[in-house]
Amino acid sequence: MALLSDALLRVQPSATVGISQLARKMRQAGKDVIALSAGEPDFDTPEHVRAAAIAAINRGETRYTDVDGIAELKEAVAQKFRRDNGLDVTADDCFVATGGKQIIFNALLATLNPGDEVVVPVPYWVSYPEIVRLAGAEPVFAEASQETGFKLTPEVLEAAISEKTKWLILGSPSNPSGAAYTADELKGLAEVLLRHPHVHILTDDIYEVLVYDGRDFATIAQVEPRLMARTLTMNGVSKSHAMTGWRIGYCTGPREILKAMTKLQGQSTTNPPSISQWAAVEALNGPQAFLGAWRAVFQKRRDYVVGRLNQCEGLECLVPEGAFYAFPSCKELLGRTSAGGRALATDEDVVMALLEENGVALVHGSAFGLAGHFRISYAAADAELEQAMDRIEAFCAGVR
Ligand code: GLU
């Protein structure tokens, strides 16, 4: 009898988590590696948020909580959705989990059956299709390539929907491309979705606060309120408030789905960590002004990194509109050989050669469904980015 389950064998390991772990191991072994593989702000969690967590510990907030989150946090989440996104929701329409990933996990596991389809725009965040597969359903990939600014068009969406489609997963600003849909672009997609009332929408808004050049963030349930009854709007404090390790994600959506997610969560993690929940209450209710300053830092880093990437031989990079990733094409390097003598047949070869020869950890585009690209996270200190860009430039210049 096989030890591992069929469900597990359907799933690929997470490349973002895997490469970051490999980079950490190489560093522990004394290698000089700059890791731009994981998307994680390099800022510290703000002082007022840390203080709220310490106060929670000292108050003894250290026991189990309600499965779907403490009342105070669900209230803060509802207020956030009303304040920032114009979504008319109450605490009863909100749900908290151990990171945004667990929101997606719960929602898909609680709703998908074998044979169901989920439309996933390509490039996608590595975990979307794998969670769909784990649930026994099929991801249906819808191209959103560099030619359309990495955005799904209404025509491509229409063609991807079938009678079996249960969900569309939207992520904006996108991991890995940084593409951010405007309200008008979302309206175009919403028109298609209005014609297909059996399709639910899972929107991953985790990079909401990171939209650049004065753009406004838009989310589909706000743009088209008629979709609200079948949209799960997911967000979290990880990227916005530099709280990746605290593991708090949240969402609002149809109560029937939230109830099912609560049932599932009650049989898995029971509740998100109590201390982290109190920290998230402070993150959402406390001062938000510093987010603008952080955004300005990221925008400056984006400009620097994209400028340097476009000067590298064989690379071509669109200017991302949000998040903290750039997703250049490395197609011109393929079929050639690195300075260290490695054959560069695929984007994965490029990324591995760059790691082994020049000590920069990135993630290959094919992990996100789009070969011929790689993802670089610019959520790192300026000096580190400068050094990484010097190394990438040297690598590219050495390709024969
Ligand atoms: N979302 C981040 C990334 O894409 C964190 C790692 C992960 O969970 O994938 O790098």
C-alpha cells in the first residue's frame, strides 16, 4: 500500500517556499547568497502592532478563540472593508484564518468536487492551481501574458468558462507580475461574469496597499456590486503591515461559504493564533499613514530594479503597477550557455545557474505557469538590491 495519498501526489511543492528554503540553507552553509525569491517586506512589524501583541500576552489572551476569529478582529475587518473598499459588510460577513493561504485553502476545499473547474489566469501565484488539485478539481488556465500587460481580457475569460466552472481566481496587484487591474478593466471582466451566474470569484487582494504611480486600487465586488453575493474578497496583514510571520489572513464573502470554511477550520487549525489576532486588530484599527511612506520606498525600488533589468543583456521587463515583484522575460538567454558552462534551455536553468554561479535566488517563471520569465522580489534593502542587480547584470553579460 502506498504511503502517500493520491491527493498529495497531485500537488507540486511550492517553488517560492522551496527556493527560499534552499537559499537559507546555502547561507547557513556559508555561501554568499542574496535571496530575492520570497515575497516578504523587509520592514519590521510596526512598533504599535508589536506593543498590542505584547499587551495581549500580558492580558492572558493565550487561549483558544472563536474558530473564525475573535469578535474584535472580525469587527476591524468589516470596518476595513467598508472604509477602504466600500463593501457594505458586518462582522458576521467576515472570517479570519492563519494567513491568506488558509483562506484560499478553506474556500476551495470546502466547495470543490472532482470534475469541477477553476479558472486561473496565467501567470498565477504558485499555490492557486495546487490547492485546486488538492481539492480534486481541475485548474483551467487562462492566458494573461506580457502582450496584454499580464492581464486577463474579457474574451479570454469568456473562452475559459464552462458549465463546470465553480470559481475564477483573480489576484490584483498580481504575484508574480505586479499587474494591477483598473476599475474599468474589472468592469469588463464583471460583464462576462454577470452572464455566468454559476461562477464564484475568489479575489486575492493581499497587495492592495501596494499600487504605484498614484493609481487607485480596485476590487471586483466594489466595481460590480451585483457580483458581491458570489465573491470572496481575501486580504491580510502580511504584506501590508509587514506581518508575514504572524499568519493572519481574512476575507468577506457569502455566509454559506464562510460557514463551510468555519467547519473545515474547526477540524484543522481550530483558530488563528490568538496573539496574532490581537496584533491584527491594532494593524487594522491603528494608524495607517506609514503605509504611504512604505509604498514610496517600494516604488523607488521598483524603478531602480526595473531600470537595471532592462539594461541587462537578454532581459526585458514591463513596469509593474503594484505588489513588489518584477517579472522579466529571459527568453533571449535561452538556448545559450552561462559563463560557468551551464546550458540554459529553460527559465529554471537560468534561475539555477544564477543561484549557483552568481549567488542570487529568484523564482523561475514556469513555477507561475509562464515559461521564459523569472520573478524577482524587490522587497529588500537598497544595498542588497544594488548588489543583486550587479550580479544579475554580470551573469547576463557572461552568457554566450
Ligand atoms: N506569497 C509569497 C511569495 O509568493 C510568500 C511565499 C509563498 O507562500 O508562496 O513569495
